[in-house]
Amino acid sequence: MRSPIPLTAAFMAVAALLASCSASPEKYFPEFPSRKENLGAIVLLQDVFIVEGTATDTGKFDAVWNLRMSDSLLHFLDASCQVKGYPLSRSLLASMGMPFGGRAVYSLVSTSEERETDIDDLPKKQAPFFIGAEIDSSDEAKHQWKHICSSLLQTPFKPEATHTIIAEASEFGKRLNASTLFVCFATGISVPAGERARDIHMHPNKPQGYVAEEKISQATVTLYVIDVESGELLWADQSIITGGTVYVGKMYILLERVLSRLP
């Protein structure tokens, strides 16, 4: 097994890519409002990946807790999209950690009983930790979904890049009988207060500016809208909160911010 990449470095590398779309989405996608009435069948795909930061470099991923979080967020998204005038044909948890695949090793909690297991005794694995049955049943579908996640994270959000094409989205969307894909990444690193205190205790003489290296919690929600027929990225937006811990109410706030800017 390859040497683990430090958790914070791996997570922030992806967060930095996500942050590239944090400017006003209207600036990059001025034509989207006029296309709203012609989106057809909308399928929402979600990837939830919230990791607990620990004293080790690996971090801990609680699959049971993340599944519950995903269920809550999907219900919230379904109702909120309906209110905004985007009735979803389907909404599903596509994966847990696909955008983070191969970037780091995590301590995996697969059952409620394993929550009490010492982190050193938990299995160490790489993401993704879950792939939805409809995608997992086909190697081609898994490849397409992985490519879509990777392409979205690496998309340059610049005024001159007005037409971004996600090549695999067309065939993948047709598999799901979708005319439009809504892709939502709900990610976070939750650092308990005890771990933050331990970090301060272990580094009492931090140089000024060290705060950028500290373990801090961060939660991010990013929403992408993709036209299936052309593979064109029609809309993208993101919201971020730092500090505290990550819980479902905080993720609701992030979703509300992103959806409030959706035309």
C-alpha cells in the first residue's frame, strides 16, 4: 500500500479545486436562466464525503454516519428543488468519496459497532467507500461517473471559458433516463474540539501565521448542472463554512445558500 497522504493536505487539495467556482455563477453562466424551462427530466446525483479529522494523518470516515447525512440532504434537496421550480425525476446517492479516490488513506467505520473501535484497529482504505447499485453494476458506468467527478473538479471557472463540455456526461445521463444532471458534492472535514486542543497543546510555540496549518473544520457544498444531450456544464456554484464541527444543520445552510442563487 502506498504511504498515506496527510489528511489535511489531501482534503485541501480537492477543496482548492472546488473553490475555483466560488465567484458569482451569473458571471460565468449568463445563459442559464433562459434555459430553465427546457431542462426536461432532471436526475440529481450526490456524493457525500465528510471525514473526521484525528491526531493521525489518515483521518476517519464513518460510512454509517455519512449514509444518514446523505439521506437527510437528499430529502432536503428534493423538496428545495421542487420549490425553486426544478422538479426532480430522481435523486440518488451516487457515491461516497469518488472525487477523493486515490488521494489518501482513511480509517473506515463500516458499522455502528465499529464506532467504538480504536482508530489504530480500524481497516485503512482509500475512497470511494460506496457506489450506488445502479452505477456499481456496470464497469462502464463507474468509469463514466469517476470521469465526471474528476472533470468537474478540474473545470476552470473563467469568464472566457463559457462552454465547458463534460464528455462522459452524455452517455451516463442517458443511462439514467435524464435530460439534465444535477450533481451535488457535499464534503467536509470535521475536527472535534478535543483534537483542536491537542494540536494547540502539542505545538505551544507556533510561529505567527501557523493557523493556516492547523486542523480546522470545513464544510463545502457544490452544485453543478449539466445538459445530457451536449454534455455542457450549464451552471455551477458553491458555498463554504469553516470552523466548528460539521453537522446536518450546517450542511442545510450551505445548500440553502447555493439554491438561493439558482435562478
